[in-house]
Amino acid sequence: MKRIPEVTVERLIKYLRFVEEMEKDGMRNLTAKQIAESLGLNPHLVRKDLAYFGQFGKRGKGYETEKLGETLRKIMGLDKRWKVALVGVGNLGSALLRYPGFKERGFDVVCAFDTSPQKIGRQIEDIKIESMDKMEEIVSKENIKIAILSIPKEAAEEVSDRLVKAGVMGILNFAPRYLQYSYPFRVLNVDLSLYLESLTFYLENDGKKNLSM
Amino acid sequence: MKRIPEVTVERLIKYLRFVEEMEKDGMRNLTAKQIAESLGLNPHLVRKDLAYFGQFGKRGKGYETEKLGETLRKIMGLDKRWKVALVGVGNLGSALLRYPGFKERGFDVVCAFDTSPQKIGRQIEDIKIESMDKMEEIVSKENIKIAILSIPKEAAEEVSDRLVKAGVMGILNFAPRYLQYSYPFRVLNVDLSLYLESLTFYLENDGKKNLSM
DNA sequence: CCTGTCAAGTGAAAAATTTCATAAAATTAC
DNA sequence: GTAATTTTATGAAATTTTTCACTTGACAGG
């Protein structure tokens, strides 16, 4: 099997989103063209992306919505639920704890940690906030592979090291510090202000001809 | 001037982050190698990215930290402050209102909107929550160009259309619905569960040889 | 002031990614 | 049942992006 480019993986998730939405709408079949249009892509690209995983389309007809969804979920490891640990229950952290989208998409935040004594013991959405001293113990015991980090940037490195040692394989990092681990660990750095900053480049240079659009 | 690839823009912001951090640490000079290492990139790529905007490095020495920071900020439109409107003061929205990172990076959330009568009139961090009926009026009057959208996905399209009509040029969209506008408008779709989903692909396929790492 | 080393800048080469062209299968229209 | 149309699949071409090789300027040491 050929190597799957990272850009393809990112698109696959978006395809899955669209496929599931169409599934809900009762569409029995979907064509690459439809998927592509919904995301502003070239249909050839969609087919090529899907073809990495074998051929599950029908010529002249398209893809069976349900089967495509199932296959994509399987490819992405989304055919089962994942347990997630959340570290750092500040403003952002508690909003993430309450964010219904994770559960909807198969991710169960099963524990939350903080250092602040005021927060420890409190409960948000069924989840009791635990002391960060217990983090390794609980994460190991529960066999948690994914963690969400919403802590100050100063603590990011130390805490993520501890998580990795406790068995976590993937981290979604909201702290504005770039974290890196080598294979097989994965970090996804989500820097909220960074997104705004990439917007301003285009706003600022809007109209000039040196733009990639 | 040559067209700037989107991937370059994304890296430039990260360079700026590192440069500012080093500036704070008192480093007078920075080399492409140092910048590259901090982000796990090839130094040639860093030089090429910077060279799009002219030559501001010194051979044998590197880049003057301060000047590089200034230049990058100017390129990115970050040499001034930006006013931002926040729409949707739910869990995520109010966390974003309280998120200090935006202000730190030059973005002032100056107004917030919601539909819920319970929320309208309340105040979070100096910002009074206004009715969404007043959105267009205030956004136009204040000449706001950037909006953060943290509303349910069902409302995303309608609200973003209204924002665009009111003069907004860039949207940071947290609603899990893919929004698209054509040039010169920009949308950055930030789908939180989507990030987790891209992690699971790698966790699931970990160890298999078909991976891009 | 010469020599060696370092690092930016630049054009060419390589690699990766996307688009295109074509073939083949399925469906629809006649 | 045949022709036309639709749409996937796949290998080739084009494009984009990254890496490499080389040149040049700057500085340090002798």
C-alpha cells in the first residue's frame, strides 16, 4: 500500500463530514463531483484520495453513501469511541469540556485535570476535576491515548512529556507553544491567535497581485 | 513580486512567534537554521520563505532579530491592532471572549453578539453582549473587518453572509460547517473535533508502513 | 590583509501533489 | 440491444513545493 500524504488525511475527514451529512439527508449515492463541490476541490483529487484505500466506487453511479461513510470511519479509526483526557480547566478548558462536538464525533472526555485547589473536586458535565498529581495514574489505568491540553504555555512542555510517558500517543495542544514529538507520537498544535494572524496577511495584502488565492 | 504560497504564509506566522520569543530572550541575531530547528523544518525553506519579501539577512551572520520581527509583522499586517467582532456567546464563545491570547497578539474583540435574551446586556470582560439584530449596524459603524463565529452550525451560513454584507472580510469559523467565500473574502474553518479525528488516523494506523510521518 | 568558516540568497534539481487524459464499467435513453 | 452519458480508476503530465548545490558577502583569527 502506498504512503498516504498528510494533506489527504486532512481531506478524508472533511469528506467523511460531508458523507455523514448526506447520509442523514437520505442520499443513497454520492459522486466524487458532489463531494468535491462541497469543499471547493477538484473531483479527480477526491477520487485519487479515496483510491488510496482501494476501489469502492461504482462507475457511472458514484459511491454508496453508507458504505463510503463506513469505510472512511474505519480508515480514520472512527469506527469506535476514543477516551480523551483534558488537562487544564481554565476558560478554554471548561468550554472544551462542555463542547458537545467531541462526544458527537466519538470522543469521550473521561477525565479532567487541573492544578488549582479551587477547581479540583468540582464537576463539569459529569466529569470530576482531578488533581494533576493523579494524571499519570489515571491516564495509564484508563488506557487513554488522546489528551487535550489547555494550559498556560509555560507548562505545556512539562505536562506533555508527562502525558507521553503515561502512554498518551496523540495530543491536541491549545497552548500557544509549538510542541513536537517524533514518531509514533502525534501533536496537533491549535493556536487560536495564529489563525487570526493568518487572516490578517490576506486582509492586508488584499488586492495586491502577489497573492495566492 | 512572486505569488506567496499559502503554506508560506502559515509558516511566516510561526517564524514570527519564534522571533518574538527570542527577541524577548534578548537574542540580537537569529539564523535560518535556528528558526528552522525550532519548528522542525529545513533551513533552506526558511530562507526561501523570507526571501519572497526581499533580502533582510546578513551573510555569515543571520537575521537581526528585531528587524526581522518588525518586517514579519509588517508583512503579516500585524504592525497595527485589529478590531474583531465575536458572534455567539455560548460556552466556546465566552471562553474565546476571555481568551487573553487575542489581545496579546494585537486583536481587540470590541463587540459580541448573541440571540439569547438572557445573554444580551450581560457583560464579559468589558464587552457588553448585544443583540444580533444590531450586528450589521455596529460592525459597519466600527468598521470591523474580522469576525469570530462560535454559533451552532445551522446558523453559520446565514450569519456569515450577513457579516460579509456588513463589511467583514475575514471570518474565523468555529462552527462545524465548512464555509466558503471567494476572493477577496477569507474564511478560516476551525473545527475542533476534526482535529481529534485527524489524530486518530495516525493512532489507528500507527506502526503500519503506509504512513507519511 | 589573507584565509577559513559561516550563513544568506538564488537558480536548478528533486520530490510531492494536483490536474489531466484515457480507459472501463455501469446506467440511461432510445 | 445499441448508443450516449455518467462516473470511477489509473497512469501520465503539469504544477507546486521542498531540497540541494553553488555563489557571494560578512566576520574572525592569525
